[in-house]
Amino acid sequence: SAIYYPLSILPEWAQMIAALIPVSYIFEGSRQIITTGHIDMSKLIISFILNILYIVLSFVFLERSFKKVLKKGLVKVE
């Protein structure tokens, strides 16, 4: 997630993985603030959108898992 080094020095396969991690955009934005003094809002927006996407996907996964458990009768809800 580019904590210590910029994303640009990572191998291409690692850059593709880091592009899916919201924190990597925050660290890249922080690095840019330190070097230039300006905030790149697009990095913050991408990080926010990825976080929202992962939260929605986790709720969908939780709901489907819970419905499957109820269908199999592994838990009793009163």
C-alpha cells in the first residue's frame, strides 16, 4: 500500500494490486502534499469510492451468507 516507497517503484503486478487498496491512494496523496504542498483530490475521491464499494460488497456477502445459514437451518432466529 505504498507506505514507505512510492507506487512507481513497485513492479507492475504489485502496482495493479496496490490500485485496489484504498490506503495506497492516501499514502500517495500524503507523499504529494509533503513534496508539492498541494492536495490531489482525485486520490482522495478514488480512495473514498473504493471504501464505499468494499463496504457494500461486504454487506452483500454478509446478507447472502446469513440467508444461506438460515436456509440450511444452522442457526435459529426467534
